Amino acid sequence: MQCMQARDSDLDNICDLLTAEFFDDPIYKFVFINRVGRFDRMWRFFRVYVDFAREYGGIHFIENYAGVQVYFRPEFMAISNEQLDIDNRLRRACDSDYAAVAAWMRGCDNYHPRTQSHYYLFLTAVENEHRGHGGARVMATLFGELSAILDKNGFPCYSECTRRGGQIITRRWGFRAAAPSRKVEGFPEFYPVWREPQQTVAFSEL
């Protein structure tokens, strides 16, 4: 199973995957509450951050778009929302859901760690038909790629899981619960995780 870095020609397909897999997510159902045109608004929301990741982070995916991860490098967290024009981008993208989206993103940002430079794993999605046993291979490939990037660059990584089970699944790749749970007012709980960089020590035979 091959993991590839996204090119511009992949971004539409990646946003299709993200929107499909988060459409009924327990939190995103509360973020995008207006059913009419919901898919399009979610798609445009994800495209805002996918475009940011192309410039300030990375996107890697499994062949045939079976799974994807979107992440940001440490320098992204130091750029102000005003510099990135995030508010206006989200207002245009999310339309009638803008107020809920802005409240959710601001609330998450308030919990985001500030004391240590780190990568931010923003999204992980696996296509529904590749879940179950096949999904384990997809997840292992995605997180294996991410772990190699984190360990090579020597940075920790922070992420938020929208389901409690995400805290358990990510343990396999060195993530630990950063808190039991967090809650933004008006939305369900989410579950933050943190990973310290790991080093592989090579021993030569004597």
C-alpha cells in the first residue's frame, strides 16, 4: 500500500474524501447544521485548510484516495488569523454555517497547546469501504508516514479526535491522551492527543 504526497491535481479528490467521511461525524454534524447545501459548504471548508496545508504543512494520501492525512508544520501556528485571512475565507466558504464553524474553530484554538513548537495533525480520514480489517492497513500506512516525518524533524505532534476511540487507536503510533476530553460550548466533547518525537537507535555489530 503506497502513501503519496498530494499534488495540486489531487486536492479536489481529497476534499471529496474528507467531506464524505466527516459528513456524519459526531461533531461536524453540529458544526454544519443546515442540511441544504451542506456537502458543498463542508467541501469548501475543507478546501480552505487543504490549501493552507499545501503551503504550511503537508497532505499525504493512500493510492486511489483510500485515506488521507492533513497536517501543519510548527510555523503555521505562529501566523495570525489576520495574516491568513481565515475569517473571510471561512465566511465565504461556509455561508449560512459560518457562525457555527467560527465558534467551533475558535473554541478548539483556545485549547491548542502554546508552550512548545509542534506539528498539528488536523485531519485523518479513511474511506468507508476500507474500514474494518483493510482500514487498519490504511491507518498504519498513514500514521507510519506521519511518524517518520515527525521523528526525522524532531517535533511533537498535537491532534484532536472527534471520537473517544481515536485516543485508543492513535496509541499504536506513540500518541497519548493530552486530556481526558475537552468541550467547546454548543458542541459534543472531543479528545486531544499528543505525541513526542521518538528516536531509533542503531547498534552496529561488534
